[in-house]
Amino acid sequence: MKTRVSSPAFFFGYDMASSMPPGPVMPNMHPIVYAEYHAIVASPIGPLGLMEGVDTLQLIDFLPADAPLRAPTSPLLREVARQLDAYFADPGFRFDLPYRLQGTPHQIAVWQQIAAIRVGDIVRYSEIAWRVGSVPRAVGTACGRNPLPVIIPCHRVVAVNGLGGFNANRNGVDWLPLKRILLKHEGVL
């Protein structure tokens, strides 16, 4: 039986607590409403907010370190938490979860390309842009709106001259350190 990580503040030698703000900090940002998440689970990279639809996973959000944890109560979200734990224990783990993507046709095309990127590989924004008939900036925007980070591994998409962005500063937080951590976890950095 695997033990759930109880302290998400430390992951692969990176001290998340020192670089993560305790909550939303950007002016003019909507505050995070923790009650809207169906579950908030601990992970080695910090709390993850989960939302489900009818028998499908719909959202995973990275949350600030002080987010209140709430155990999953549905069978689906318990399975999501189990599979996330398996991934953090073994980066080669392959997710097998029902999910429903809601977005524009462009976003869905980009997310489908990202979902096909294997562990240990990275793909440039420009390459995905070429595949879907777009431009790198639009691909980056679609990556930032990815509703299922980690499962649809947008952290594996990088810029020509560096890592690029990550999670579009969602909830007013710079999540780029998590991209580095996930890529290190997968042996890319």
C-alpha cells in the first residue's frame, strides 16, 4: 500500500514553501474559491484542486501551498488521486482516466498533441504550431489554458530558447518552478 505524501512543501530537493506565495497575490485576480473544488489533494508539488463532471475528470489546478486539503469522496476522484500518486512515485506511469476537454477547436487540437508527448521527451511550441496549423504564441496560450496539467503534460512543451511559460500564471502565481520540477522528475533536466 502506498502512503500519500503528507507534506507537499519539498519535492526532489526543491523547497516549494520558500518560492510559493501563501495564496493569491496579484491585484485584479479573482480569488480562489476552494469550495468549488470537489477535492483538494496533497502532492509533492503542492495541493492540487480537482473537479469532475459526470464520470469524467474536468479540471486539475495547481493551488497555493496553504490550500486546505479535502479528501476525494467519489470513486473517480479517488482514482485520480491514486494515479497522481503513482506518477509522482514513478514518472513512467501512464495515466488511464476518463476526462472531457472543453475548449476551442484550436485548444483541443493543441491538447491532443500534448497528450501524445512521451515521458522524457520535450516538444517545442513551434513544432506543435506547425502540426496544428497555428503559431507558437497561440500554442503557448492553449498550453496555459490546459485544464488537466500533469495528465496532459504541458510541462513537456518548451520554447526554442528556454522553457517558455507554464500554467499562464493561473491564480496569480508564477508556476514556472513547477515546470522545472516536473521535467527534473521525468529526467529531462
